[in-house]
Amino acid sequence: MKVKWRESIGDVPALMATIMADLENEIEDIERSQAQGKSVWPEITYEQIHRQTVPESITALIKKRGCAVIRGHFSPEQAQQWDEALVEYVDRNDFDNQYRGPGDDFFGTLSASRPEIFPIYWSSSQMEARQSHRMHEVQHFLNGFWKVESEGRRWFDPTVSYIYPDRVRRRPPGTTSNGLGPHTDSGALERWLLPAYQQVFRHILAGQYELYDPWDAAYRPDVNEYEGGTTKCSAFRTFQGWTALCDIKHDQGVLFTIPLPAAMAYLLVRPLLEDVAEDELCGVSPRRVLPVDEKWHSLLLRAKALIPDLTAGDSVWWHCDLIHGVAPVKNQQGWGNVMYIPAAPGCEKNRRYAQQCAENFKKGRSPDDFPEEHYEANWQGRFQWEELSEFGKEGFGEV
């Protein structure tokens, strides 16, 4: 594969020099802002989205950075209500005595009896947030950053939002956590090997970095990933995201990104240079996330950017290719509770998976992308099909 890519690119060192020069400009801009004590995360309000009054300067910055904070996505009162309802849901169903340990070790666990990432999917809190009109509006807005039509095809419908059920995080005060190292999701080895991914990154493969657009959706809904491991995602997510269920301070072990959407070009070309062994891809291994570290990617890590302080009900979003992680924390002050809800737009790939999730939802089973734990199968108070709104049914692929 590396021989083939080098032949296709031609002058690999020259391509890498071009990529690095472009990214260096962005990195220096990020470093200057952070040196001045500024957050580099673009911020807008839900009301601006709702009233279609988001300033053009901010939309340009979101596209440049690949991430955003949505202030007031939900009211603090609503977020607190959902948080309390989640606690009642797990306590009512004796989760502590049912919990059998982590089904996977992707996010790590705490030393407490409860996990940090709760493997539950079908609580009223999660389903109410997923099917809400406010969530749909934000997802539609974010989908609009993508180039939907290219290569003679329309790749997805930005007005449609399919449900991609994920878990919740409840991290209590006093927590000490090593965090989560910088990485990208949705495939690692696949990005070099699978034909659809090679089409996604076709311009890089041809040595034409100037034509590469990380916001071009071409071929992304065609991608499949290897079975097994901790990295499989059966949906195309334009943005990953989560919604804060409590106030969260920026220095308490929070999410960070490397806000460079085009950094994927660096990650893909770096293993082709002569200082990397022929059987190595800079730390990539089968069925694991794509790692980013000081040995191979020190340039990119200079741009590490923590989220700002959040209020309950705010949400944060990041481009599906964006490098991200979770900062470590010692003796965390306050809670760190979030619901993971991404943006999965209208395409056949997402519709099929949403319909599979609908069957799991009806039975209280874990979604197919996650470990087969199925805690909620017989739980009381689980959200029911009859409670779905119009958006909820559409989100599961029901017409």
C-alpha cells in the first residue's frame, strides 16, 4: 500500500512540505490567540441559529477550526432535569448491582463502583434530547457546512437527522483520571486501505493537496469499517458532539481538539516518509483509533485547544476527522456530565443503521456499534416507541 501511494503521489517530501507550511500558518494563529488568553473555539448561541443570524465571520471561523460551542442549546433547567432523571433511571433499576464492568476499554474507567461512561442508551433524557426540535435545528445548521454535491452525486440530505444512539458520561467530583490521548475516530487502518476512503482522500493521493477539501462529503457515506475492536462506526457523522448536563470548567479534565480539519492530510502522508519503517503507520494498529503523538505528530499537537467553560445546556461539536481527546484531571472539582449526541445526516448508510437501532430500541438492547451489554432490556422507565415525536420516528428511518 505504501509503495502504491508513493507512486501515486510522486514527490512525497515535497507534498509533506506543502502540507506542513499550510498547517503551520493555522497553528501559529492558534498559538497567538491562546497566548493572549483567548479560546479558539468559535461560539454561537442557539437563538442565533434559530433566527438565522449567525454572523458570517463566525461561520467562516467554524469552517476554519472545525469545531463550535453552541451556547444555550438547551436551558440550564432542562439540562439539570435530564441529569437528575438519568440518576433516577439508573438507581431505580439497580444499575450498580447489575454493572458487570466495562464492555470495552476505549474511554477507560474510574476506580469507583460505577463507570465513567454509562452503557445506557434509551433513557427518557437521551431520547428527549435526540428527538427535540432544538437538536434537529442545530444538526441541520452544522450539516450545512459540508459540500453536499460533488463528483456528480448528492451525498446526503442536510435537512434530515438520523439518530445515532451513544452513551452518557457521569464523572463525579473528586475524580482522578488520566484522560484520553489525542486521536481521531471512525476508522484508522481503513483510511489507507479501503477503496472508499481512498476516494475520500483522492486529491491527497494524487499529490494535489491544494484540491483537498475536508468539508467535501464525496464518498464518505460509502465508507465501511472493519468489524470488531473499539472503533467501528456504522454511520457517517458530519460532526461529533455532546451536550453538557451540568456546568463544566475548562480546567477540569475536559475535551480538547486540534482544530485543524485539514490535519488528516498530515496524518496520511507522514507514514510515507523515509524515517518510518515499511511495516509501520506511525502507531496505527488494527481495530483501534488513529493515535496522534509527539514522536510522529509534534507539529499538530502545538495546536491543542481545550473547550471553554460551559454552562449546563451548552453543546460542543467537532468535525468527524478532527483530532481530539480528553485532558487528565486530579481531584476534579464539580461534576462532568454529558450526553453524546452527534449529527448523522440523511444518507442511505445512516438510514440503514438507524433502522437497525430502532429494533434495538424497541427491545432495550445496546446498539450494534457498541458492546452487547443490553442492561436496559427489562428496565423500568425506559423510553418507549409510542413516546416518539415526529422527529424521533424520522430519526429512526420511519417515513
